[in-house]
Amino acid sequence: MQRRRIGLQVDDRGLVVQAPWRSTDRHIERVLQDGAHWIQKKLASWSANAPPARSWRSGGLVDYLGEQLTLDVVEEQERAMVLLMDNHRLEVRLPGSAQLADVKLALAKWYKRHAQSHFAQRLEHYAMQLNLRKKPKLFVSSATSRWGSCNAQREIRLSWRLMQAAPPVIDYVVAHEAAHIIEMNHSPKFWSIVEKLCPGYAGARAELNALTRHYMSL
């Protein structure tokens, strides 16, 4: 479907202008001038609430299940990649030739591995509460725009980045997607199912909304 109007969006990329291919530079400039106040307000808001800069060096902080682990990058000669967690410390052992990008990649693989088992356990828990005869199929995704999804084939996808959140927040997202197996919508009936599975989910939902930009920046 072709875009008919010029759209303005402010996100972590800055100002994004989406315009029909026939739009003239003069027309685009006029839209920007008319929306200058809105643009400045949005940019200021994003700047004020920017997530803290991440560090992939020793001493950097890593979010895991609602806790913060201190990163310790150690040179390892014998094995390509080892991650050890102990007493709020996450040790990443990599070859001396490794770059900062390799540390981030190692962390992503570590999150994915833990996400698979944690999500599966929580999904099985809620599937039992819903008395589902056929277990949903779980996929761990790398999504950066949504935490989860559920389709008519009973396939549930959850972003591994969710592993940064506290367990009650993860439970809310898993319960939300599990509820979609019964109600593929966001009707009052759907939310009553979510409430039954995850009482007081509103607090977890608010916490996730507040931290989404930070978690998705990983």
C-alpha cells in the first residue's frame, strides 16, 4: 500500500520522515516547519529519557532477571567463549584478539540459551493453568520491536531480550501470549484471562513499558 501523506516519527534513530515518492522538497520542508514544535518536544523527550550507555568492557553492567551483573572480560587462550555467572558477576572469557563486538555477541548467545529454558518452563506453567491439551510451540526470537507474539498455529515467539527483566515481568509477557491461544484479540475476555493467569499484571506491564527502551537497546 502506497503512502499518501508525509509521516513524522521520532525514535532512537532521531527524526524519521516518511513521504510518498512524488513529494516535493518544498512540501516536505513545509510539513517540517509546521511540525517544528512537535518535533522539538519529541526529540527533547527522547533525549531526556535516553537509556544509559552500555559498556562491553569489564566493569559494565548487564541486566539479567531484574538484577544487575558486573561484567568481567577475561582473556582466554584455550576456549573460544566461556560465560560464568557468580555472585552478581558475569565473567566472559574470550581470546585476546576479541573485539567489543565479540563480547556483545557472546552475551547475546548466553541470553538466548537461558531464554530457551526459562521461557519454556513458564509457558508450560501457564499452558497447564489453561488446560491446553496441545502445548504451544515456543520460539526464541531476536525481535527489537515487540516482546512476544502468538499466531493461529499456536506458535509463541518471545524475544530473548526479555531475559533482562524481572521474573514477574517475564511472567506477564508469557501469560499475555498464552492467553492469545484462547482469545486472539485484546477484548475484555482476553484481559480477564491474563488477570487470572497473572493477577495484578498492570504493575508488571507498567514496569516493562518504562524499561522497554533500555532493554531493547541491547
